[in-house]
Amino acid sequence: MALADRLIEQFDRALRTLASVPRAQSENPAAGLPEEELTPQEASHAAGLMRVNHTGEICAQALYEGQALTAQDERTRAALLEAAAEEADHLAWCTQRLEQLESKPSVLNPGFYAASFAMGAFTGLLGDRVSLGFVEATEEQVCEHLQDHLAELPGADARSRAIVARMHDDEARHGARALEGGGAEFPRPIKQAMRVLSKVMTETTYRI
């Protein structure tokens, strides 16, 4: 596919992602679970956490698609797009859960999408080894956030907990595959700097 065609396809994907159009190809892990009654405070907190996760999936879509656009090897591009497809499931599940909690996605999503796409495209230009290493470093942080969310979500919110638990397993697998695919493991100082930047996203999207 020519670069111009890829850019057009990417623009269409961006619009669909930001509009939360993607539909899950896999069954929602919360399907069939009862909706337990939450206090207003619990519902608000759960919604805030799921909004953070929703924005995280927006960023994941943008990151993978940016990397795929500039990937040097077709096998790497295919692996990135496969991971993006799984992340689309996560996005759909988070969207559904926010609707059930009578909440909305973050209004900051377009900005985070643009920044993540640019970062993905840039790392892709640095080579597939760096690009895949960036995936592993990112997924490591995502798994940490999801573990924290599992500890913070109300005990009665079985639906959100089921979604977050499944997302955690998938993200850990994506990170492992990135290293197995030839990714370079980033030094700890770089991962620490990435963690500081991710904190900005989580703190803002929880509220906005």
C-alpha cells in the first residue's frame, strides 16, 4: 500500500477511534456479570478509573498505528496492527462500561491521540528494534496502572474488575511479544521518565 493510501486509511481510523466506533471482536469479559449497586462515590471513582483506561486505549491505538506506519519490516508492521486490533477490543469494552456508569470519555482524547501517534511514528523511524522496545516499556507501565486500578476499584464493581483484569493479561502478552520480536529493552531511567509522562495522562483524564 502506498504511503498516501496508508495516510488516508490512518485518518479514517483516527476518526473512528476518537468517536469510539470500534466494535469488539471478542466477547466482553464483563458480559453476563450482574450490575451491583454502587454508592455515588463508588460509581464516580469507578468511572474515573475507566475513563483513564479508555484514554489509555485511545493512546494505544494511536501508538501502534503510528509505529506501523513507519515500520521498516512488514512482519513488524503486521504484528503491530494485530496488537492494535486487540486494543480495539479493550477500547470497545471501556466505552461500554463508561456508558453503563453513565459517564463519558475524556475531552482530552484528541490531544493524547495526536501525541501518541507522533511518538509512535517517531519511534518507528528509529528502527523496529527501538519501536518494539518502546512497546514493551509502555506495556510495562500500563500493566502497573491496571494493577493499581484492580486494587482501587470498588469490590462490588465486578464488571469493571473483569474488564481491567482481562486487559492486564492482554497488555502483558503484548509486551512479551514485543521483546520476543526483537525489541530492545529500555534502560530503567528511560522507563522512569516515561512513567512521569504517563502520570500526567492518568491524573488529568481521571477528572476531565
